Amino acid sequence: MPEGPPTEKITATATTFNTVYQDVVQNNGIGFDDPVLGAARRNTVQLAVDYIDSITNEAGICDILFEVSELDGGGFLSAAGTFFDSLPSPRFSNGHAFRHITTGVDSAPGWPDIFVVVDFGWNWNTGSGTPSPLQVDLLSVMIHELTHGLGILSLSNEWGQDPWIPGVFTHWDKFLETGNGNDLWDDVTALFVGQSSWLTGQDDGVVFVGPNAVAAFGEPAPIYAPWPWQEGSSMSHFDLGITGGAVMEPSIASGVMKREYTLVEVGALRDIGYTSAPALAEADFLTSSYTVGEGDGVAKQRLYEQLVHRVFRCVRPMFVSEAEAEDVTQDALLKVLTSLDRYRPRPESRFVSWVLAIAVNTARRRFRRKRPLRPRSRSGDCISCS
């Protein structure tokens, strides 16, 4: 680690985290060394580290450097990353943090595994309390940024090349393809085999196809790939709102907390190599039956996360307004979650078919109450839209 021994050593359940705060090392009185808020901010980092460790469950070491804090409040809330070896190339790599955490081997002694900078010019909520409507939740942002350091990020620019270490891409990149099923990088050579336009969603979007993430989500999970390209955000996050609020979405609003990974995010961590993360069986709705206890809120939340995107995609073509399709999605899922005791498995019908039939019927009832805004298309009016 640079600039002396760790400022703090966080021994979590599995991984040991050595953390250096340059604010504290320099005794600069700002950010993590703020005389009033500094200790609470460092404690918030510990909460984030403890949570991440409870999911990755690896017995290695991670050296984290928090660079001198910014105070302008005019750019990113925070930024983080990890270092990568330049050779051999081309290849896929998760970076130094992954290797140190999963094997205990320090690829570059004297260098941090993860580097982070935070802009404390924003109005932050520290600790585990609920943020006010005007505060950004520091705990949510720290989980997000440190997860980038774990390897949930793309090294690609808008042309499909790595501008920093040519030929080196992440295992996250390896699992990206277009919505039409076209590869972006060759799985073996790590060479870019796609088209630059595909990186901004011009081939039915970009999706993550890691098997554990797909099992959790029910289908390839949409990736944030806007047009025009957004440096620092494109390809390194799940798309906005795919599961009702993933930690690894590209932005977070004031007053919002995203402090726990969704199932698809845990699946993605397993896919890129964190194999001690909780294993996810194939999503329950791909089977012919599903049972959940009347008061089992955790199971219902999991079921909601598994179904929300599938239901939305089914009803979206039936409405001009995206907001109305979202309302119908929520209404349909409420009916599903309150009607589970009436579901009867049948050999010829999957559970998801029952769910989508409820979704279509909910949309039809909406049409009966008002004049349809758009004629129903075949894809939006049949169960095959799954």
C-alpha cells in the first residue's frame, strides 16, 4: 500500500481489508479526515465492506486506497477501479483486487487493489440511517464503487477497444453480447468482434449472459448502453430499473437506498469468478411449480425480482405510455403475489405462463376502463411474449 501502513484494518468475516485514507494520512481536515464527519464516513465504508464480504465470502486480502477527497460537488459522486496486468494480451482479467481476494496473492505489492475517490461536495447521508430526500446515501454509493473494484466494470471505449491496456478486457466484458445474440468479444481470443454501433444499443441493446445471472433474472439481463456513449457509465452497469433498483445501476437519486445486491448481481459476481458467493439455483419461475409461505416476505421479494422485467416486457407493447405499462406491471405482480395459493401446477403449463396470463388479463381490464391508446400487437397479446 502507498504512503505507509493501512489507516484502518477491517477484518470482516472472510476477507481482510487494509484501508488507507489519504485524507487521514495527510491530516488535511477534509473528507474522511473531517473533524466532525470523518469518523462516521469511515465507519460507513466499514459497513459497505462488511456487506460485500458477506456475499463474496473469500478468505483473501484486499488493499483499498481512498484518494484525497474532492469537494466541488460538480461531477461524479464517486469513482473507483482496480489495476490490471498488461501482459499477456489479448485476454480477459478481473484485475488485481480479484486475485488478491480469491487467492491471497498480491499482484503488485506497494499498489492498492482498489482505488476510490469521493466528492464530499455533495450532500451525503452517512451511516446506516435513512437519507433525507435531499441526501445521497454514502453506504449505497460505497457498495456500488467497491463492486466496480471487484471487477463489475467494462474496460471498453465506444469503439470496442481498451484505451489504457490494449487487448485486456474484463470477465464482465466476456459475458456481454447484443440483445440479438451477437458476441461483442471473442470468448477465446478476447478480440472485439462486434460493431461499435452495437455498444450503444443498436442491435437490440446489450445484455449480460453469465449463466448464474441469467438463472436469477430469467433471461439475459439488460446492460446500460445508451446513445450517445457515456464515458464512465456505458457498459459497466445494469440498465436502469431492471429489478426495481439494482446496486449496480449507473446512477442513484437523492433519498434512495440501494444497499443490497439483487439476485442478478449476486449471480454476476459468481459468473466473473467469485464462486464462494451464494449459489443461485435456476430461477423458480422456470419450473412448473412455485410455493411460498403466506408471510414469507423475503421469498415474495425474490419472486418479484425474478418476474418484474419479464412481465413489463410482455405488457409494454400494449401501451403508448411506458408509465402506464409500469403501472400495469405492478398491478399484475400484486395479483400474482396475493394469489399464489390459487396456483395449481399442470404438466403442460409453466408457472411463468400463469403469471403472464394474469399480466395480459390485467392489461385487458385496463383497456376496458378506457379507450386503448394503441391497438394490441400480437406479441403483446399472447403468452409467447415471454
